[in-house]
Amino acid sequence: MNTTALRTFKTTAVLAAAAGLTILGAGAASAHVNVDPDSTSEGGFSQLTFRVPNESETAKTSRLTVTLPKDTPFTSVSVKPMDGWKAEIKEAALPKPVTANGATITKAAASVTWTADAAHQISQHEYQTFSISVGRLPKAGTTVVLPAAQAYTDGTVVNWNETPTAGGAEPEHPAPMFVTTAPAGEHGAHGAAAETPAAETTPASATSPAAGDSTGLGWAGLVAGLLGLAAGIAALMRTRKA
């Protein structure tokens, strides 16, 4: 490879690396506190896992508070223990009584707060996960919003409590949320049984190409390979002339 070609190659590599770093930077800037439920079925229980990245360049995350819904309160809330973090569940009176599973509820868990000791605070370029088990989930189609407050050691508090608007862009500090789905019995074993016959009666031609199609694809691949080789040789010749 001559000097000009080598210089061109190095320039291309640098530009590619810069583009990659730009993409990574955009991903880091869009990081936020979110929630991942292991189940969303109406009437069931779910483990909710909150992913919390540290976004400060000078301070550590020392506390996280998650506010639980009042209109559709959970009748059961428990916390998964974490080394170096103390968890506290606070209860509060509901704005109005709620009937759940045949019982009238006037008070429910209102928030969960995790507080770290000095050795377990979330530092720069780190994240931590926090899990709770909750139930029972409200009816299908309900958006469960779980605002979170992330506190830093310098006194800063970031409130992840904004909800998106229809057709609008994602807010700067979106609240963790998820949408409940139909009860497990409505899309579980019954749904699987209903789908089995369709899978068994799918024609072979719909899932695998015929011999003629395979041959056509082979010739198309060969032609594409030859065109690519020709383009590479032409580019090399132009580089040498330059």
C-alpha cells in the first residue's frame, strides 16, 4: 500500500472512530432511570427492577425514592435486600378508599426509599439496580407511573417525574412507567393452544425457498461479489494514480 493509500485509510479510520464516539455520547446523554417489570398481567404480581445510572461528573448517587401509585395502589409491596443500601417502605392514607380483591383499602404503601452507606454510593460511570415485588397489578391497559427522585452527595436531586404527551418528544426527565396487559390466563396456555394448529399447517414453501429460488439467490450472490471485487480494483487503481 503506497503512502497516499495509507493516508486515506488512516483518515477513514479516524472518521469512523469519531462517529462511533458521537453515537456513544448520544446514548450516554439519553440515559435515565427506568423500570423493567418481569410481568405486566392484570391481577398478578410483578418484580419491578429500577435501573439507576449516575449522571453527575462530580457527585455520587446516595439515595433513590420511588413513589407508588395512589389511584391504583398495590396491596402488597416487598423490597429485595441490597448490600450497603437501607430500604424503607412508607405507607399513607389513600385519597379515597379503593376496593381490591373484595376488600376496601384506605391505606397502602406510598413510597420506597433506598439510602446507601458511603462505600456503596453509585459513582461516575456506574449504575445500580433496585428491585421490589408488588401486586396486584391493575386492570389491563392501565399506565402505571412510578416517579423517582435521585439524590446526589452534593445535595442535588433529580426528579424523574415527567410523562410524555401524545405525539410529543420524550421529556428530559421521564418517569419510569409501564402498561398492564390482559390476565395471564387470557394469553397463556389457551392462546398457545390456539396458535399451535396454524404453526403445524404452514406450507413448507412459506418457510423454506424452493430449489429454483436457491439457485437464483446463489447466482445473485455471485454477481454481487464480482461487482464488489471490480469496484475494489477500480478504487485501488484510482488511488495509485493519485
